[in-house]
Amino acid sequence: MKILFYGARDYDQRFFDKLKPAHPDIDITFIEANLYAETASLAAGYEGICAFVNADLGTEVIKELAHQGIRLILMRCAGYNNVDLKTAAECGIKVLRVPGYSPEAVAELAMALVLTANRHTHKAYIKCRENNFSLNGLMGVNLYGKTAGIVGTGKIGLAMARICRGFGMKLLAYDLYPDKTQTDLNYVSLETLLSSSDLISLHCPLTPDTYHMINKESISRMKDGVILVNTSRGGLICTEDLIAGIRDHKFFAVGLDVYEEESDFVYEDMSEHILKTSTVQRLLSFPNVALTSHQGFFTEEALTNIAETTLENAEAFRTGQELRNEVHI
């Protein structure tokens, strides 16, 4: 079975190459070009393609992939909100994903963002490099004894809850489908969580129901001086409303690994370019905001698990086994 890997980086190839000997009947070609309407025709001659969270898998692209004979789309990530599942189903293309690669990897970055934005370690590092040892602008708040609100209690949310508990924080949780086995989690309504939490950490998928769940109205319900962290999907937050909240001093700190306009330049070196919009620059201009480049998954363990599950998904499709990680409409 021949599979074309779009948007492949050196680290992708390194981790997949380690595991390829265990799957001798799967032939992988890595290309740097990402998947767009203009590059979909490169899939000619392949049975499947593998894409990441920043690929364009909309209607036009799916139809072109089907035209090229593609029968399988492998997502080497958990999210699939960039995939037109309806068109894929109509074209007879199976979509498989990696539902869980390392919950701890994402949760640990979420807490890293909390600490960075709260204690201004990113600013302190730059100041010290310039021999500026003043403490001006570096004051934070204790997390111990505060209340952490976990929105979404899947594997990543639960991992974040464990970390917050280790910091001595009280826990509140919200999920459409509460996990009744988590007896030490205090499930409350979203409204209660927003109004009672000192730290709010988002760990839910992007769906029509969760799109812009953090907006002007929900921000107004939050405590003054709240810390907000998002390591899930940028679309969970209405960026314009977030910026307005930051300017109104609603937030003590904000940590973002994902943001709405990231799809055009995520994982790209844009240091020599003038960006089309200024949203990211506006966020970076605030002293209490810390941004990273969608790197929650970026650990040795997570990348190993992603490669393992992706190849197992391909093998299951090739051999007609049960597709345990298939994504349905």
C-alpha cells in the first residue's frame, strides 16, 4: 500500500522511519508540501494520504483526492475539524485519526503556559540576557489554594486535573458527558465554572456547539484576574472578544498554544514575512499573554505514539481489519 505524507517535517520522517520495518507492506513517501487544492493532484498513484491538523481537507480537496484514487485519509493527530467528513463519506474515503497519543504532553504544556504567563518567565529570561535583573513587571500569583476549572474531561483534561491537583489547587470540571468514575472531580455547570475559577483550561474538541464558547458573554461571567489557557483549538475562543477582555484587564494572564488564524502559517518560519492580519501581533503585544506554536503534541513520547497508531490504522485498512479509529459523520 502506497501512502503519501503531506506536510512532512524531518521529525515526522525520523519517527515513522523507526517503525516502518514492522510494516513492510506499507510504502511511505514524505513530501514537505502541505495539502491544499493546488497540491491534491500529487496524490496520483497512491492509495492513501496522511495529513496533519494544518492541512486543507475541505470539499474541493476531498473531491480531487477521490479523483486521484485515494481511498484512505490518515490524520496523524486527534483533531479532524479540518476534514469534510460528509464529502469523504460520499466519495467512499475512510478517515482515520490518532485519538490519544499522549494526554500528558498536551497537559504539561498547558501548565507550562500557565506558569509562563503568570510568572512572566518569558519576559524574565529576555531581561536577564540583557543584564536587566529588575523585577518590574514580573509579579505573579500563587496557584496553591486557587480553583482550577477544567473544561472538557477527556484524557487531556484529566491529565491537566492531576497536574493542578499536584499544585494544591481545588478542582471544578465541566463536560457534556461527565465521567462518573472521576469521584474526586466536582462537576458543575459551565456558568458556575466560569464564575468560580481562578484558572480556566480548555480541553474540548471544536464543534459547532463549542465554536467561540469563550466570547464576550462568557468572559463577562469570569472572575476578574482569571488565568485562561487554551491548548485545544483556536476556534474555541472569539479572538476579538478575548483581546477586548485583555484590554479591559479581565485576565491576569492568558496562555495560548492555538489561535484562530494559525492555519496559514503554523509550523512555518514567517520571520521574514509581513503577515496578512495583525491578530497574533496584537496578542503578542500584551505583557500578560504567552503564545506557543501549536506544540502541545511535540514530545518524543507523543510523536512515537502518533507514528505507531497511524501505521496501525494503515495496516488495519490494508488488511481489512476493524477500523477502531475511524471518524464518522
